[in-house]
Amino acid sequence: MRYCLNENLALCGWEDHPFAVQDLQSGQAFFVSEAAFRTLLLCNGVVDTDSFLIPERFRKIVRFFVERKIVEPRED
């Protein structure tokens, strides 16, 4: 399955907090771990997260983000 970041969110970071997600409507940001951030980079609508090349720990993070509507399944 391919996923995309919710259109109201953007990946961002600052020198002292390099891994964050910003709500584009409110401007608020929340910080995530490096693993979570790298997983969100895979949610670009191109990468098939069901691929055997994607480790299970990343798939678990994707499921966590899907439940919280941070990422959404890509409509093909």
C-alpha cells in the first residue's frame, strides 16, 4: 500500500529540533523521532510500504500514523 502525508501537514525541522511535522492550518508543530520522520518520508505516494524491502518496524509506525490521520492511503 502507498500512503501520503495528510495535505494539511508538512514535514519540517529546525537546527535544534530536526524532526517535526507542522499543521499548516494552525502553524503548530509536533516533534517526532528520527525513525518516525524517516518513515514519513516514505509516505510520498510512491513507496509501497508493503514491500519486503520495508522493515516491519516502519510498517508499524505507518499504521500508527494512519490511525491518527497523519498519513492517508493513496487513491490510485
